[in-house]
Amino acid sequence: MDNEDPVLVCPSNITTTTAEYTDQAVNVSWTDPIVNDNSGENITPTSKYNPGNNEFDIGRTDVLYDAVDSSGNAGTCTFTVTVTDDEAPDIIYCPMDMIANTTTGEAFAINVTWMEPRATDNSGETPVPIADYTSGDNMFPIGNTTVQYNVSDLAGNFDDSCSFAITVEDNESPMIDCPTNVTSNNYIGEEYGLVNVNTDIGSPNATVTWDPPVTSDNSGGLVTVMSSSFESGDMIPIGTHTITFTATDPYGNSDTCEFYIEVKDVEPPNPTCPSIAYGVADPESPNGTVSFNITVVDNVCVAIFSTNYTLVSLSTIDMVSYTFTSTDVFPIGETIIEYTFYDNASPAANRASCYVTVQITDNEDPVLVCPSNITTTTAEYTDQAVNVSWTDPIVNDNSGENITPTSKYNPGNNEFDIGRTDVLYDAVDSSGNAGTCTFTVTVTDNEAPDIIYCPMDMIVNTTTGEAFAINVTWMEPTATDNSGETPVPVADYTSGDNMFAIGNTTVQYNVSDLAGNFDDSCSFAITVEDNESPMIDCPTNVTSNNYIGERLGLVYVETDIGSPNATVTWDLPVTSDNSGGLVTVMSLSFESGDMIPLGTHTITFTATDPYGNSDTCEFYIEVEDVEPPNPTCPFIAYGVADPESPNGTVSFNITVVDNVLVAIFSTNYTLVSQSRFIDIVSYTFTSTGVFSIGETIIEYTFLDNASPTANRASCYVTVQITDQEAPDIIDCPMDMIVNTTVEAFAINVTWIEPTATDNSGETLVPVADYTYGDNMFGIGNTTVQYNVSDSAGNFNDSCSFVIHVEGGPCDTDLVITEWQRSILYDLSSESPISDDFIVDGWYKLRNQGDRINIRMPTSSPGSLKCGTLFPVWIDDTYPELGDPIKSVTGCIDVSGDPCALTVPIFLFACSTVNNDLYFVHYFVDTPGTLIGYCTDSLLPCETNVTSSLEFPPCGDLT
């Protein structure tokens, strides 16, 4: 009898890939197994799979070949066809780039939505693309952010072809609140939103100050503020003004606020009138014309003045400071005049008055109109003319009185000697003013005398300290006359007893005889020259806003606050000149009230008289600066760490203002860019530096180029660098496939653990919900998620991979098909079953046709049962569906001892897709030969008896 099964040699296991766009491998080829049998028969193996004409699903499929020899001995072999899916999923929709606005009040857009991408896969599964941002549940900063979608199938194939940009724009205007603490030197108050102030004393403007507007912006960026009209501290003119502020954020969005200022003038004009003005009656008039100066000063233009005296002309002035001469006609006596001035102030003109008393005196003598001079000759043979006739003078007086003139000579009754006789008439008015007139009666001798010597022209200097030359001498001329007398030439100046003014003076000598014959042929010029320098004394009362004192003839002052100069004033130098003329004074450098720069200065005055003679004096001023620079630093500057760096680059503006040039600045932080030399009075610069994550305090120190020593000032900036960059997980494991161990789990699976880096330089260790080498994974897919976060709380969960556990107990490919293992089968002459070389593993019992719920017996079947000498049964019960793997004792019946030996057996309850219960058994090779595992199955039908299952109930075919 041939009881030896054929031996089949299967081909090696096959691994292939799916056909394109399908979830199967088709027409896989292999060579049929080789069948060896002791009978020598040529046996063809059979299988439900045919090489080159087949279909295999993704995964591992056992291909079972059977071969049966003519004695009915059956052999099998198995190889696997593993179909892998190497085709990546396909993302079939990807959103377009999109633009979103920031969420109101925020520097980012929150919960931006888009249609999520979809994907397909050849495997038939519907993979879901995943991204680092979720539609409707996200936060995007201002600017461009790329959203990357990736998708992978269960086989680990990967597609990252979908990415789109979300651009977040800031279109939200900044917030601005106008100042509320508006102040002025002459603050009045605020009414209905209008700030009322008065002009500064002596000025047409008001100095008004306020704090800067308060601003904020959703972007958190720097908001710049511009004023459309005036800045705080400006001089604002009279009237109502709208102060508008415009705030602009870094993205060009702006908003405005405004407030209103009304500048009023309540300062009246300040006129200065003389207390009294004297005048005399005009010639031939009962009135006098008087001129006097009036000065009026105001902080605004003086518009007009008027008086209570109609004879004074009115005038429009329209100047801030004005001196004018009032010339008018007033009656003899006293007149009081009021001058009233109005300025053009707003909202109403201011008024002021001053008074002038005009006193007109009548100093005009009566005017007498004498008859014409009379020339006559001596009476024949005498030295006289007699009974000369004329008409009495006419008397005219401004007073209008009728006045009779008087004289010692009477017309028609008189005697006149040879020569000229003055006939004097007098007239006196009621004011005591006396008038005269004279006419001459000349009795002539017709022959003139002769001047025989006349001096030459001469040049002399002024007498020291005088505006003239005194007691100039010359040789006096002499004369002769035909009458035999010795006439003496006479002049209006006398040699040695005279006074000549600067310039040319003609000395005229005349000579006449007693008869009145006249000779004026002698004249000469005396030229007086001024060669004497004027006197000048320099000022002694030098003053300044910040006067220090005087040492060794040097006046020390400090600069005006906020200015590189000092305003220095002094009285004019005191001058005098012998000529009595106007002395002009010139300063070669500065005038009183000038702004004088830093340093030591010589103030030189030159006095020049009208004739070009000059002299000088000088004094010295040293202007010192003790005012330090005034830097303005931001209190705090925020920044974020640069990409992949433990540092952040931050820029911020620093303003420094000084009354002189700021020469240099330095910091205590070497990584800040330093503009060493500034050399301007007001400077705003951007400081850019690299700072480590966290807080850094920087001191900025400024030195000016003041004299005599530099002034120093500092300000501080706190820089806060925030780390917003998530750590980076590197070397994330790929998806992996593992098999179960004895239990329905894969235990202590290992992989290469990922590592992490961070821009902060920290040493970070990613953590997961499963521990490398110390874990348990159930059958199927389990996602292992690695997360890592740095000390700043930045989080990265980008590393995850799938562990696919295959080969659970129910998926076993090992099947026991011998029906001889039934407890109903008695061992006869055939070779007994021996499981001492059985492959350890989970087995399905299928030795009764299509019946699947075959079990092992739970009581001893006795010896020589189950086709073996020593049958194995279990001394326990079977588990229920859903119970864990159950460990039971397999008893070996040896010669009537039901449990002489034992072997470990594991049981697990399974179910089909139709929920039909079946069991799998974990068998190990038995501890000896001729020991076999039993089943509780039935025997096949007898010959010529059949059933649809080949097992009872059976039918008789005969």
C-alpha cells in the first residue's frame, strides 16, 4: 500500500505591483510547482490560480497547489503573491491663491475658509489630503502664507502637488485720539469743543502746546502721525484754526482727528504822547502850527487813530509799531487833544488813548513897512541935507491891532549930516512884541575910499575839543580916501578875536568914507578843517537770557534754551565829537540783540564823525553751552527671531535734538549698527541690530560738540525678541508593515526615532504616544504621532507615520485538511499522523468540507483515534467571540492515560463577514513522534454514497 504523499516544490514567493489605475495585479506569471512522488507518477499540480491569467488584490495572497497520486495521497505547497501599491494618490482639486483681510482689530486673519482639496487613489480608498492649516480654523499673519496639502494612501505613496498662497492684507485704518490737554501761556478755556487762548504778551500769536495724539493699529506696526497745519509749541496767529492729525499705519491705511483753537487778542495799543507841546503863532496868523511825535506799539496792527480836535487829520496806520509826526494848527493859548487808537484785533478791536497839551505863544513882532531909503546930497555948500520928506511906516500885526509907529525924526522937518543916518520907527502890540523898521537917509559923498592891502585865502584846524577855530589871526587891510581922512576897512570878523565854523567862511572887508562912498574890493576865504577823532566808550551793561558773569574783562553767557546761540543785548556805545555832528557807530561783528554762536567773540565798535575821523572800542563775550542733547528712544521694541536663527533683527527710530550739533553716539551693545558721527542739530535715525531671543536693554549715549566741553545724555531701549518659529522634526520614519507575534498584536516594534532642531539652539526631543521598542500595536493601521515644542511654546506635529500590523490569528494561511484527524476515525494499517515537525503557527481546521467551525475534542478520544497513536485533545473550553487569545493545555493520551503528556495550545474565536463563528488554533510541534492533533469532525461519506458536503448526512447512490 502507498501511503506516502506527493512532495510539491513551489516557486519562490512573488512580489509585484498593481496595474496602472487599478487596485490589482493582473496576469502574474510563475512556473507550476514540481511534483515528486515515490510512485514515480507524472502528477500535475492543481490550484485555483493559473499563471499568466489571474488577478490579485493588493496585499499578500497564498497560492495553494494540490497534487494527489493514484493512491489518493495528497500533497500541497504554498507560495505567496504580494501585490504592493506603488502608485501615488492624485489630488484632483486644489484651491487657487486667495486674498483675505485681517480680522477686525487683529494683526492676522482668523478662520479663513476655502474648499478643501479632494483626492483619489488606484487602490479604491478615498484618501483625505491633509495640511498644516485647516479651513475655517486657522490664523494667518499679514503677508503671504503658503498652505501645503499632502496626501498618502495606505501603502505610503505620497502626493504633495497641491499648494496655494493666502495673502493677508491689512485694510483696517489705525485708531487716533486727538490731544485733550491743550495749554497756552494765556489759556482761557474750552467751550463747545473750541479751545480759547489769548495771544502771547507783545505778540500777534499764541504759543500753544499739546501732547501727541494717542494712536493704535491692529497690525501692531509703527503708526506715523502728521499735522496738517501747526505743531505743538507753534506760534498760532489770531483767528480760529482747525488742527488736523493724520495717522498712517505701515500698510498705508489712515484716519484723522481734529480739534479747534481760537486765538484772541485782548492786548490794547500802547500809545506814547508828549505831555505838552509848545508852539508859536505862525507868521501873520492868530494860530500856530505845532509838530510833535507820537509813537504807538501793539502786538497786532494798529488800524486807525482819531482825536477830539477837528483840525487834526485822521490817519490809517496798519502797522504793529509806528511813530508819526502830528502837525496841526492851534489858536494862541492852551489846547488839550485826546488821541484814540484802535487795533484790528479779533474778535473785537482794542482801544487806548493818550493826551497832548498844546501851548501856542504869540512871539511875532508887529511888522512895519518903512518908506524906501532916501539918498540925497548935501545942501549946497554944507555938510548936511535939510527938510527931507517921507511917509510914516505902515504897521501890520498878526493880532490885528491898529498900532501907530513912533520915531525921533519927523518927515519934512529935519537935518542930516553927510553920511547915512538910520531913521528908526518903533511899534509895540498888546503882547509886548515890538517891531521896528528902519530906513536910511544917506547924504552922499560920491568919491569912494581905496583899500590898498588885502590878505590871501587861508586854511586852519579846529580848536581842540571845539567845532570851530577860535581867534584866527591875519594882517588887517588899510585904506585911503580923497577926503583926506584915514578910513579904516571893516569886516564881520576880527583878526585874533573870532570864531569860524568848520568849512569855508568868506571874510569881507569894506571901507567907506564919511561921505558914504563904499569900497568892498577886499575879501578872502578862511577854510576850517576838522581832523580830530570822535570819542567812543564801549557798553558796560551787557545782558543775556542766561547771563553768567564777567571775569577779567570777558563777559560769560550761556546759550538760549534750545538754541546754539545766546541772545545778548547791550546799550549803544556813548560817543561825542568836537564837531557836534552826528557820529555814526558801526559794529564789525554783532549788533545788540543778535544771536551769538558758541565761542569767544570780540565786539568792536567804530565811531565816525561827519568828516571821516574815527575811533574804536571793543569788549569780549564768551558763549558757553551747558544744555545736553535730548534723545527720545522707544520704551520697548518688539521683534521676532529670524528664520532658523536664535536671534532677531529689529529696527527702531531714535530722535535726538540739541541746541548744537550732536557729534557722536555710542551704545553698550556691540551688535547694534552705530552711526558714530551725526553732526546735525535734530536727527532721527533708524537703529538696526541683531538681538538674542528674550529681553535686551540697550543704552544709547549722545555727546554734543558744545563749548567749552561736550554735554552728555542717554536713553534706553528694551528689545524683546519673541521666538515664533516652530521646531523642525527631521528623519520622520516612513510607514511600516509588521507582523503580529503570538498574540493578536505586534509587540515592541522598533524604528529609528526622529530628532528635532530649533532656531533657538535648544536640544529638543520629539515625544509620541507610543514608545520605541516598548509598545503594542493591534492588527490594522495605527498612526504614531510625534510632537515637539520649544520653550517658547512653538509646536510642530508634522511627523506621523503608520504602522500596519498584518497576520493576526484569523488571517492565518495555515490549514489542516486531513479528515483522518476526526475523533471518529480509528487508526488501522496506514501510517499514523505525526505532528513532531508541524510548523508553529495559527491553524484553521478544514477537514470536513465547507464546515468551518471545527474544534478539537474537549475530552480524551482514547488511543489510536484521530489517525494517530497518541491523540492530542484540550482539557478546557473554547473562548467566546471577542475574548482575548486563550491559552489552554493540550493533553496527550498515551496508552489510556488521557493526559500523560501536555503541549501548549492557544485558541482564538473568529468570525466571517457573514458573522459565522470559527476558531483558529496555535499549534507547536509535538514533544515526540506519532502524536497528532485531533478534531471533532465527521467522517466522509462511504463509496457510492454522497452528499453535497461529502460528509454526513449521506445518500445511497445505488
